[in-house]
Amino acid sequence: MVSIAASQILLGMAIVALFAAKTRLRWPPVTAPLAAFAVWTILSLAASGHIREGWPQIRKLYVYLTLFVVYSAVTSLRQVRWIALGSIAGAALSAAWGLEQFARKYAAAKAAHQDFYTAYIGSRITGFMGHWMTFSGEMMIALLLIGAVLLFARAEDRPPVVLLITAGLLTACGLIAAETRSMWGGAAVGGLYLLWRKNAGLMAILPVAVALLYAANVFDLRERMVSIVAPHGDVDSNAHRALLRRVGWEMIKAHPVLGIGPEQVGRQFDAYLPADVERPIPASYYTGHLHNIYYHYAAERGLPALAALLWVLGLALKDFLTGLRRLGRNSSAAWMLHAAVAVILSVMLAGFFELNLGDSEVLAVFLATVACGYVALESNTPVRPTDMS
């Protein structure tokens, strides 16, 4: 939530610490599909003939160790709660910094007599992150964690409500001000799930909130809301995303099994442009990836890699929903299981419009959430043993 460099350094130190303490390593139920995804990534790279260019995606597999480190090191629901609260605190601070950035950007646009919408869309707030997509993905996940704690955690298991609400308001304002529509959609889906599981009648809160935001035009976002169905030409990415999906489909048809190779989407993009597309495409169109986890991984690494990813997401969803039925709504672990389900649903929806799981920061937070979900799933069983031999 604060620094990807610090996060990855600390991840390495945590791995060393696990081995130094001779901790018994644990393998979460999604190990098999994740291993399949990793193996197919390596096979795709080997078959592509572009090993040097694709090597960054092999290095990125390091981030996936987050899942195994958290699952092996965290042994109680109390520790899960501290991880969640730490993530919420980091997100709230990042959101506060992002809102300060928004104020400066708004003032600068007005001082320069620029149209704020046009000036802002290409240079939005980022909080502690380097890009607004990364920032928005983290805000989306943190907001759902806050919602799950507020709605499902027992009073003795959560911090003062006023602190949670404050963090929630900051995080929600950060997400809204970033004007990243895919993450709005993901947060809406996850939020509807949480409200539905608490009380179906509470689902009415969301459309009412959207209507109020539209009427109030908070953060000057009305135009962005309208752009979902009526984009402002190439200022908005609707046509851009549609073109990326078409190019991705051409890549999938040509290379369904192993894809065109890691890091090759951008390098080979022009070769797969449909014949009816006017050339050159707008310079503002970013083509380094397909802004879609489904099209991108299938095009880059083949349909088996996409199947492995869907296996991970589907298996985790099944496990957490089954666990909720088994443990019951009054279980002390229910809030974390609901949070994990909401986060997976949000990532799956937002992933149709953005390569969110290709972003190391968002990926790490997502994997930690899934790992904590599995720890919570076991919270009503005896604490897992640690092998010190």
C-alpha cells in the first residue's frame, strides 16, 4: 500500500526468516492451479523465442510467493485482523495524499484556464503509487476490507467504528477522485455482495449513493460517469479498450495454446491489427498490454494459462463460500471470508477492463487477501503446528 520496493525487500526477508526459523511451509488449496499458471508461463516464454524480452514476467512470479509466505507465517485470526487493519491504514493514508494531489491538480487546471476533465484524465491522482490504475486497484480492495469489517466483524474484534468510517470515507473519496471506472465497477460488485449478505434491502444504498454523487458532482466527476455510455472521443478509453480486445482475439486465434509469449503483446501489436482498423492508431492508445486479464493472458500465454488463472479464482471463491456455509454467519472468521469473496469478485469484474493482476502492487495485496481468507477458513480448527525440528 505504501511502497512496492519496500514490500518486495520485506518479502525476501520474510522468506529468509521462514527458512531460518525452520517453519513448516504450508501449501494453500490454490497451489496446483497457480503452479500450472507458472509452468505454462515458462513454456510460453520458451516457445516464443524472445526469452530476454519476456524475462520480466518470470521475475514477476516472485510476487506470487506472497500467497505462500502469508499462508505459512500467519496462524491465527488475530494476525489476519492486524494485516487487514494495517492494509486499511496504509490505504487511508495513501488516499489522503491522493486527495491533496487532486486539490493541487484542480487548482492548477483552473489557474491555467484549462478544461479540468481533459487535463485531468491523462494525469490523475496516484497516492503513494506510481499510476492511478494501481492506486485505484488498492483503494478498491481496501474499501471492501473496510466494508467487511464494519458489516460482519464482531464488536470486540474491530477497532472503534469512528476510525473505520473515517478510513472508509478517505478510501472511498480516493477511489472516486481517481476516476478509474473499472475499479468503480469492481468496488460496486464487491460492495453489492457484502450488502446482500448482510441484508438484501441494504443493496438499495448503492444506487442511491451513485445518484447523489451524480447530482452533487463531487470531484467534478459527472462527466466521467456519463463517459461510461457516452465517451468524449479519444479522451476516454472506451474505443481504446474495444480495439485492444479485438487485437487480443486475433492473437488468441493465431496462437491459442502457448500465446505469442510474455511481453510480446506490445511488441507485436501492429501485426494483429484487424484489416478494417484505420492506421495509424491514435498515439494516446497504450498497447503494452491489453487492459484485460482474460484477453491478455490468453493472448500472451495461451488459453491453458487463462484456464489456470480462472481455476485459481474459481477454486478460491468456492472454498470461501463453502466455508461461510460451514462456519455460519456468526463465526468470528466470517468477516474475512466475506472480504475475500468480495475482493475476488471485484478483481474479476475490474479485470475485464484492466490488467489489475499484472500490477505487482495490486497482485501482492490480492494474494495476501486470499491467503488470509484461507487462514480464516481454518480458524475454527486447532492452530496449525509449526515444525521446529
